[in-house]
Amino acid sequence: MSEQHTYRVIVRGTWDALTDEARQRLLAGAGGHGMSSMRFTEEGSLSYEPSPLKHFSMRYVVVCDAEDGEEMAAAIAEDRAETTLRGLGYSFCGLRSTVTDMNTMKVNVKRASRR
């Protein structure tokens, strides 16, 4: 069995040809999808600015085989985003992803200075 890695993936895209109903739903729900909603979760968290209603991002946690790497994590997250957005009736285009492998990420810990 292959080693599993945890990836944080940001999927970005552009709203495209939204229906009036979809636009109204996005504008009405904008308060719950701003900066404070930006969390990495398995099911994804959607964030966007209401003015102008143009771009969005979704943040995911993806766990997959390390040998499949970042490309697979991006593909999984983009598939999840497409499924979610289509299920909500939102049209979009231009999905692109940024992936961070949390297992290989270095964390610098600052030690308290002694006086």
C-alpha cells in the first residue's frame, strides 16, 4: 500500500453566463462566502466577492497516494468543484488549481527569545 499525503488545494475560476436566479442566489448568500469562510475542508468551501460577481475560489483537503502527487490532488479537487457548482446550478469556466503537499511543507517554529 502506498503512502498517503494530505494536500491543500485552492481551485479558482470565473463565473460564466450565470442565470438571473443563480446570480440572485449568489448575491443573497455572499455574506456567508467571504474572507471568514475560507477553510480547507474535504467537501470544499466556496468564497467570492459580490461586487463585482466575477471570480470565486474553493478550498479543499485531498488525501491521496503520494506517488500520484499534486496533479492527482488537483484533478480530484477540480472534479469536486465542478460537481458542487453544477449541482448548485452555477455556470463557470477557467478552473485552475494551486496545490500544497502538507506532508512535505516545512514549518519554521520561532523560539521564544531568552532575556
